[in-house]
Amino acid sequence: MPPARPAASPDGADLPYRPSDHERARQRYRRARKRRHTWVSTLCTLAALLALGAAAVASPGWERVDSLFFDGAELRAAFPELLRGFWLNVQMFLVAEVLILVLGLLIALVRVTRAPGLQPLRLAATVYVDVFRGVPTLLLVFLVGFGLPALQLQGTPSEPWVLGVIALVLSYTAYVAEVFRAGLNSIHPAQRNAARALGLGERQTLRFVVLPQAVRNVLPPLLNDFIALQKDTALVAVLGPLEALRAAQIKADYDFNYTPYLGAALLFIAVTIPLTRFADRLQRRTDRRTWAEAAR
């Protein structure tokens, strides 16, 4: 709702806006309704959680589950090793994220260009996106992790975590490229025409007009992809690097207790939930900006 305009005095000066008694009553009612809905939502959520917890504790196998998955002493003993392994997950995520952003944007630019001489590159980019979006990420980790060293090419990396990052980059670049392409195609042609009319060249139009708007439009879905990437770094465990999942697996196999798996899951949750809330906030802000522009 647009803000009310200040009233004008008889001599033409603007007076500060003062809501009427009826408007103040409506505002009080809205605040009271919002508080009431918040309390009802909170109580219903707590009741549902208590009911689920009571059902789990009352189940016949709860004692065994409690000893195998919720052993506090086992979690404290395994946590330092899990934390060191999770730091490797974070490193793989940061390296892969930078590479994916650069390569995904380049592939998207190739796919949206209409230059006749770039037709072979457009075809190659299309084939790449179709193939690597169709191959499961875990299968790609196996193919790269065991197939690339088998080629015995000079300069081929041998570190398992590097091979895992390569597989993740190949997989997620295909998805991110399509996100970027959707953002580039969402810019109205009038934006390009206006930039060209102002004297900007093709590259200047792309750099200063199209790309900033496209990136702003696709930022929320990009964050969702990177949240999934952070979780999928655990797939590299099949190649042997001592990341969080692998550390939990070794500890669980040694002590015959699955609590380290729960500890590894909590570490991933501690990172992904704030990222998810941040992505939701960006999405809401983008929606409000879109509505405001449409109302003009």
C-alpha cells in the first residue's frame, strides 16, 4: 500500500501526516492479529514436535536407536575429527563455487549469442549442458575419480579431493549455465536497444546493462544451487579423501556406533540452513522489487 501523502495547509505548506482514528484502530487490529497468529503458529509447531518426540520415545526400538545414534560421549569423541574433515568440505565448496560461476557464465554467454561464427561453440555448449545435466552427480564422481587417473596423462591430478572437485564442477556448471541463460533471456530487448541508442557498444551493453540485471534476477536460484553443492561435497567421500562423511564412516565402523553420522549431518545443517534463509530473504526482496516496478 503506498504511503499516504501529507496534508496541505491553506497557505500551501505540507503538514505532517496524521492517521485518523479509524486508521489507528485498523493498525492496532492488524498488530493484534499478527501477534495472535504468531502465538498460534508457535504453539501448534511445539505441539507437533512434542507429539513426534513422544511417538519416537514410545516406539519399541527407541532404546537401541538412542544408543546407536544419540550417544553423547561418542559424538564428543568424534567431533574434532569430523570438524577437520568438514573443513575440507568447505574448501572443496569454495574452490568449486568460483570455477562454476566463471564457467557457467561463459557457457551461458556462448549459448545466447547469435554470431554465426560461434555456431560450433553453441553446439558444443548445448551438448555439454544436456549430457552433464543428465548424468547423476555420484556417477560422475566415480567416472572422473577413477577414469581420469586411468588415462595416465601427463599432468593429471592424483589427489582424490581435486578429482572430486572436477566432477562437481562438471556437473554443477551445466545447471548454473542454464540459470544464467534464463537470466540473460529475461532482460527485455528494449534494454539493449536503449543502451545502443545511447551509444554503448555490444560489449558495453552486455557488461553495464544486461549482466547486472541478469545476475540480480537469478541470484536466489544460484544460491539454491550452491546450497545443494555444499551438501554434494560429501559425495567425494567415495574417492577416499578424509572429509566429514568419510571421517564419520571410519569412526562408525571402528566403534560400531552411528552417532558420528549424526554429527556430520549437524555440521552440514549448520551451514545450509543460514544459506537457505538468506536465499529466501533475497527471493522476497526480489519479489517486492518486482511488484514495486510493476505498480509504477
